[in-house]
Amino acid sequence: MEKRTITVVPYTPEWADTFRQLAALYRAQLGNLITGIEHVGSTSVPGLAAKPVIDIDILIKEAAGLRPVVVGLERLGYTWRGDLGIPGREAFGRNAGTSPLDGEGTVWPAHNLYVCVEGCVSLKNHLELRNYLRQHPEAALQYGTLKQELAARYPHDIDSYVEGKTAFITGILAHTGMGADVLKDITAQNKATK
């Protein structure tokens, strides 16, 4: 199996533009089946260096509303992968570079797509971390520098890269008042997105 190289690049506003375009397609397909769409992860923080992969959380009111959302996302060219060990967060894989299908054959940048039940720990963690980093540019700069150093040190070792970020992330989440489930959830999320 070929190892992928971990690449962390400077922030670009194109990430926010791509998120808005993708969110518009999801809203058009899913309508009132969803309650919101959030740009999360490092690409959602202006000025933060990141792996060039956009993380998107689509929100639903309750788990019972998942099935019609799965059907809608399958129409757009995604495959439901299950919760990958993270309760309340369902992962979706792209079937091709043109997923989501927009009728024009657009090849989209890399992105991770999740459907989250409102209030689940994973969603809370994503939003707390994003909001903190948006409000504290010095912390975002420290985090970006850390990620660049880790990518240089471990260019083909995603486990070490993720492990090197975990203390920084959990420190911020603990500072924001997140509970004891934070470390367990962050560890599971990081393993699931390798």
C-alpha cells in the first residue's frame, strides 16, 4: 500500500469559497432534512496552515432523520461509511473526484463529509475548537506551526502526526470547558480520518 505524504500548506480563502459552493449543493439536495452545515477543521480558520482537505459537518436534528439524508447524499455521489466508532457522527466517502455531482462534471477539492446529530460530542468538539482558533489568532498561529513541524518530522506517519497534535487540541478544548469525553473522542476522530 502506497503511503500518502502529509502536506500542510498556508491558508487560502479558496477553502471558504469551496465550502460555500459545496454547502449550496447539499442544501439544494437535502433541504429541510437538515438543520445546518458547518465548515469545521483547520481549513475553516482564516490564517491557519492546514492539510488542504475541507471538513464539513451536515447537521440533523436526531438520528432518526439520517436515512433520507443518506439517500440524498448517495444521489450526489457519496457512499455512507457508518460512524467509524464515533457516536452521533456518520462519515461519507466520495465515489469520484466529481462528488458531489453538480451536473457540470466539476472536479472538487478534497473534502471529508460527515452528518452529525445536533449536540453530539464530535460536533461540539469541532465547533469549540474552530471558534476558539478563530477568536485567538495567536493560538491558530501556534497550531499551524506545530502542524507544519509535525508534517516535516513525520511526512509518511499519520499516527505520529495525529498524536503530536492531540495535546494541543485537547488543551484548547479543556480550556473551553469541554468534558472528560474530549480525549477519547478526539483520538477516535483522528484515527477515523486517517
